[in-house]
Amino acid sequence: MNKIGKNLAYQSSYQVLKILMPLITVPIVSHSLGSTGVGQYAFANSIAQYFVLITALGLPLYGTREIARMGDDKQLLSKKFWTLEGFSILLTGIILICYFAVGLMFHLGTIYFIQSLLVFGSGLDVSWFFMGTEDFKNITLVNFLLQIASFLLIVTQINSSQDLIKYTIILTTISVLNSTSLWYFLRRKIYFIRPEFIEMWHALKASAVLFIPQVAILLYTNLNKTMLGTLGNKTFVGIFSNALLVTTVFITLIASIDTVLMPHATRLFSQNKHGEGYAMIQRVLNFEAYFTIAIAAGIIAITDKLIPWFFGSSFMDMKIVLPILSLLVVVIPGGMSISRQYLIPQNRIKEYNSSVYLGAIISIVMNFMLIPPLGVLGAAIVSVVVETLIWLIRLWDFWKNTHLGYAKWQFLMNILTGIIMVVVIKWLTSDMTATPATTIIQILIGAVVYIFITTILKVNPILPLLIEVKGKMSSKE
């Protein structure tokens, strides 16, 4: 297996682990800490993430690119590493002082101060070096071991609402170890070279250019939690965070398609094979839509029976929020596909940033308008509106320049089938109790109904793909 294939295998296996772990730990944490405990953690974390972002200052992207340019020259790698990490360490010290000052000024509490370690870990995170040298093995190994350690600690140590501080320590410590443990693998790759201040300053300015878009992204993905905790209450934050986590699991799964295809799209466009690249993107969009519409409809259908046994009685308000946020499963992967396979490979960063900035501005305005009167429902509506707008802007840009997009008939029929699936599931399982067995039955009913109807209507993209693969295998024989 070549280097790219190995890196893909490492990353794919880790993504699978990231998807499976929450499915086991979320019920344990939700039942033990309740919506208030989960909300207290999520609120403090939402504030900590602003400081974590400032500490990183675009270095993960900038550092990866700069290290990749150094090749295998140990001296060049060492000089570049210490220049980049030198300014990161200095910046971390300044940000930590600000972090504690804000915590003391606004009396943010123990959970917040424990998470100061996240800022420390961000400053010492050198994963960008290993990404730049295409060494994904060590990153994946560390991530795997720490994810398993986190899982074991949560399962054995988190038992009641009194364990909130313990839960915070576990997650924060694992996160810091995730960053700092990679230093062990640096010893054979570089040696110490004292960085020049002027070079660190130039690197800081160059890294900051990539920082602004990330601020915008954080504003429309994280601000709602902060505002919910400030304008509403911590219980709202817990309900919103867990509802968002359900959708994130599926979005992460679908997004792995883009991770695999982005290098291929970049290669096609660099070879001026634009027609082939555009056709591939359209095919991916239709393929993704088939699954994401089914998943969104499935979440809507099973919410009532899922929440009581999976999350617990303190999260019953999720019955209203989760169906709304389920729409994110459709629009976020769609927007990500266009940006990762179309905008970024063609270096259309300006267009990519424009949608991000607009999303951030609208998110801030709408959150102030809707959270005070509607609470967690308002935050959910804002998330869906903003992500849908970003998706439509990128879709319009793609269509305007290529006259390609989703297959309208397939998209509409998939939506219609999804609606039928929701009705059938709710009708057949309305008298069943909220248990794991009921959820499994609902999922099976939904899968059968969705696949059967889309196949009859000839809007199932899996069948043409299977026929194509079968044809290729037959021709080889």
C-alpha cells in the first residue's frame, strides 16, 4: 500500500472510532450528569474554544503547508519548526493570562478554569508538523489510544451529577495529552535551533491571515451555545449540545467522502480536466443527498422513542429541537462537498470565505433576535437557517459556473420518500414503548420503506453504481 493509501487508512479508521465512541458514551454522560450538567460543561467549553482558536492562530493550516515545503532536510525542518512553535509558545502564555482574567472578571467557575488546560494544549499541539511530513501513523496511534482511555474512564468513573468536575478533568486531560504526547515522536525528526524573533513575527503575521475565516466559522458554529448559556440557561445548552451531537455523528460519517475525494478533485482540475471534475462533484452531491435525506427523515421519525431511553428524562425538550437540527445532516455535507471538491481545489478561497463571513454575521444577528424569546428552539432555527444559506450560496456558485447541481427529480423524490418513511414509521410504532428494541425496529422499517420506494421510482443511485461495477468486472473477465 502506498503512502497516500496508508494515510487514508489511518484517518478512516480514526474517523470510525470518533463516530462509534459518542454512541456509547453520550447515553452514559446524559443519564449521569443530566441536561444541566452537560449544559454547564458545554457552556464553559464554548467560551474556552474562543481562546483555543486565538492560541492556534491559523497555525494548523499554515504550519502544515510550511513544513510540507521543507521536504526531508532535517536542518530546514528544525529551523522552520522552532520558528513556528516559538511564536506559538509565546502567544500561549499571553492568551492564558487573558483567559484567567476573563474567568475571574465574570466569575465563570471551576469548570471553566479546569479547561484552561485546553489553551495550554493548543499551544503545544504539533500535529501540523506530522501532517506536513505526511506522518499520519503517529497521530492516529496517539488518538486511538487516548480515545480508548477516555472511553474507559467515562464508563467507569461517571456515575452521577456529582461527577461533573471529574468528567471535565477526564476530557480536558485527554485533550492535552493528545497534543503534548506527539512531542515524544519529534526527537528523531528535528533538533533544537534557537528561533529568531523577527522570523517568528513574520510567521505569526502569515499564520494570522488564515485565522480570520476560522473565527467566522467558530462564530456561527459555537456562538449559539455561549449565547444560550448567557441569555437563557445552562440546561438549554445541554439540550442543544446533545441534539447537535446526534447530527454531527452522521455529518462526520458523510464528510469522510469529501476527505477521500478532495485530492482527486484537485488533481483533475490541475490537469485541466474540468468537465470530468464537475461531473464527479455532481455525482457525489446526488449520492450524498440520497443518504442524508434518509438519515434526516429517520432522525425525525425516531426522535420520540429514542430520547427517553438514550438521553434520559431531563432531555425531553430535545423532541422539539432534534427534528429541526436533523436538516443539518442534509445541508452541511452538501456545502462541504462543494467547498472541498470545487472551491478549494480551484483556489477560489475568496468565494469560500465570503459564504463563511456572511454566515457569521447572520448568525450573530439572528441569535440575538431569537434566543431571548425562543431559547433553545431559537438557537436550533438559527443553526439551520445559517447552514442552509451557506449551502445555497455555494450551490448557486457551482451551478452558475458549471450549470450542474443536484438532479432535481431525484432530490424531490428522495424528499417525498423521506416524508412517506416518517409517516409509516410513526404509524406502525405509535403504540410501542421507548426502548432500544423499538428504535432498532423503527430503523429497519425506515430502511426497507426508503430503499423500496426509491428503487420503484428509479431514484436510487446505488443501483446504477452496482450495475456499472458489475459491467467493469465482466469486461475484465
